[in-house]
Amino acid sequence: MDFLSVAVGDVVVVGSPSQPAYLAQVIFCEGGARSAHPSFLQVVREDDLAVLTIQADWILERLPCS
């Protein structure tokens, strides 16, 4: 449940159901109506710098920013 502690600036490993896992940097977090935990994230995919909106539970691993 790494996605519960994701913050803007973190580098994450994203595993979506439709493509292989990839590294991305979080640029925006949106909380849900029932809690402040992220439900959707905007990330920049490292490979091609595409900006994507993903579900927070697609986060496989979180690498905190320093």
C-alpha cells in the first residue's frame, strides 16, 4: 500500500493493467471524497516524458524524493 504515502515529487514504479511497469515522477495528487489519501495521480513517465493520469493503486513501489 505504498500509494497511501505518495507525494508530489516522488518517483514511483507504475504497473498499469495494460502495459509493462515503468518509472514516473508524481506531479499532482488528488484525494478522494472519503479520505485525504490519493485516489488519482498525474505523473510524468520517465521514458518519453508523457503526462498521464493514473489510479493510485497502480503504484507498485515508491521512491521518496530527497
